[in-house]
Amino acid sequence: MGARRTPWWVYAAGIVVGFAAGALVALFEETHSLGLLGAPWFVSAILVLLGVVVLYLAFQVHKYTTTDPKKRAELKTFEPERAVNTLVMAKALAVAGAILLGWYGGQLVLCLRHAEASYYHGIIVECAIACGAALFDMIIGIVSEWLCMLPPTEGPDHPKIKEARRRQQFAH
């Protein structure tokens, strides 16, 4: 069983669910004043740092999987579990980025009505920065997932084999 790419609608659903939850929290904040809105700057910094780490790991997997098998012996040993873990982290980063993008976007949109108040102005800035970090993570997660794809094997589904079989059929 091979891993499949995450469909686009999973990201769209994550954004919608996150937006609804973030908007509900913003509405709840207006009536109860609990201080649940926004995100401190270090949360956004950690999100970006996580994205960079996952991208680095995905580049290592991509480099190993695209290296000629004869030259792989020269590289350090690379465990398959590491590649699988990197793929799982990339998928999780992309989906979490989509949900957080919706979460902070929902808060941002509902707080725009109160932009003139200094409290809400600070939250709008925090949410905008967090939205950027979450969008970065979603994109990095999608790219990292792509980088973790294995090249096709020389089996019956490989494009070269299919083309050779098609030519052989025309020759007969």
C-alpha cells in the first residue's frame, strides 16, 4: 500500500472549519470578554520554524530518493522510517496550516468591524501575522509532501515500460 497525495478539498474543508471556529470564538469574545483572540508573535515564529524544519527534512528525502541507486551507497544511511515520518509531518503541517489559516482568518474578519479600538487593532495585527505563518505552513506542507514522493520504479506501471509495451503491440 502506498501513500497518496492529500486531496485539495481537505485543505479547503480545513480552512472552512477553522474559519467557522475562529469566527465563533470572536463572537464569543465580543459577548464575554475572555481574551481568547489573536496569537502572540512567538506562536507565528514557531509555526514558521516548524515549516522550515519539515521542508529541510523533505529535501533530504527528495535528495535520497532521486539519487542514482549506485551512488546511494556513498550517502549516509537513510532509514525508510525517516522518510515516512517526514511524509507524515508534511501532511500534518499542511492540514494544520489550513485549519489555522481559517482559525485566524475567522478571527481577523470578525475583528475588522472594531478596528478603531486599540484592543482589536492589536488582535487584527496578530491575526494577520498568524494567517501569513499558517499560509506559509500550508504551502510548505504541500511542497514537502510532493518532495517526499518516490520516483516510479521500473515495474509494469513505469512510463518507459508502458511505452515499450505500446510500441511492441504496434509492431505485431
